[in-house]
Amino acid sequence: MFLWDKIAFGPIQSRRLGSSLGINVSPTTVKICSFDCIYCECGWTLERSIDPAWFFPVEEIMAAIEAKLMQCRNAGTPIDSITFSGNGEPTLHPHFNQIIDALIVLRNNYFPKTAITCLSNATQLANEKVRSALQKIENPILKLDAVTEQLYQLINKPTIPVSVTEIIQQLQQFKGAFVLQTLFFKGAIEGQAFNNAAEPHLSLWLNTVQQLHPNKLMLYSLDRNTPAQGIEKIPLEELEEIARQVRELGILAEAY
């Protein structure tokens, strides 16, 4: 299990985002998420109930971010993206919308050309405040690993009552103004074999992608240790072939 021990960390060189200043608004001692994905680098989601008191106060978060931005500007360190990731799902922070509003002000002051990115599992999009906050930033990167209910529940294992049909309906609210990310992999879990890069899942996923028509697709596979055993990464050349099929739909796609 890997957990970040700071609110603001990096910048680190990201495969997808370049020089990325990471932001963790979750606790530093435990993963807080609405998913329990079998591939998560942070390990299993052990806490199923969420106490708002566990999260960093907004003031502490913004002070840590401003200190890091000031340090990077003074040192001449480039930042391509200010990225919410960290120890779980960032949009679960009870004051996520306030954090976004305050960060936009800081970004405009210190690094006005830098994009704000949020890596999200999309489970909080029914919350109007969360959805509105994500629509204010340059890179809302929203997850969709499977489009059938069985596979969605098998690999993402939501810890809250949510269906993939609901997720897709909420993604449609963005009218394409978002980045869709999908992790492709294969293996067996709980006695069930799967491969979300193969048929029939791939065609169903491509149909959904065509309907959502996001600004961009980010396709990637396993890169770090996973909590579940018996799962395997998809080769880059196979990801590139999927990306090619997405491009044929008129959608920008990159494989990592």
C-alpha cells in the first residue's frame, strides 16, 4: 500500500500530465474512497464510513498549496498541471467546491498558464456542487473502466450504492467537456475471468465513448503493485490499437 504523507507534493514527472504538482486532500494515514478497485496503488479501501472530521481543513490545504506554489515559482520549477489525486477520491472532501474556487485564485496568481486537473472516479457527479467545481477546471479526468454492471462492480467495487448506468448519465451532463480515462487490464478475481480490452466489453465501451464524446481519452494499464493478485497489464501496442479505434470516432486518444 502506498499513501502520500503531504497535502502538496512534487512536482513529479507524470506519464500523462508532464510536470505535475500533486494535491492530496485526503488523510495521510488512510485511504478514503468510494471505490475499492482491485488495482489501486493505495491498497484496499478499509474505511467504509466517512467522517468529515478526517479531512484536512480548507485553510490548511490552501496554505500548503500556496507555500508549494511559491517555492516552485521562486525556484523557477515549471508546473504543467496542479493535480488532485492523493489517497483516495478527492471529490469526497466535504468542501471540495471551496477548495477549487480558492485554488483557481492561487493558480491565477502564481502559475496562470498551468492547468488544474482532478483525477476522479466520477461517483460524486450527482452532487451539483462537485459537478460544478469540476466543470470550472481545465482537466476533469473522469474514470470509466467498464460499461457493463457486472464488470464495473467486479473491478471497481464501489463502496457506496452506485451503478455504471448512473455514472454514464452523469458524465453526459458534461456535454463532452472532460477527459475520460480507462485502465485496461485482464485477469481473474473471485473466480471470474475478465479482460476489459477484449470483446464483448470493448465494443460496448467504444459505443459509450462515442455517445459521451469527451475532449480526450487517456488509455493506460497497470504501472504499480496491485492489492489483488492474478491481474495483468495490457501491452502498450494493444492500447495503441484501442486508441486508434477511438480516433476513428473523431476523438483524441492517447495510450500510456
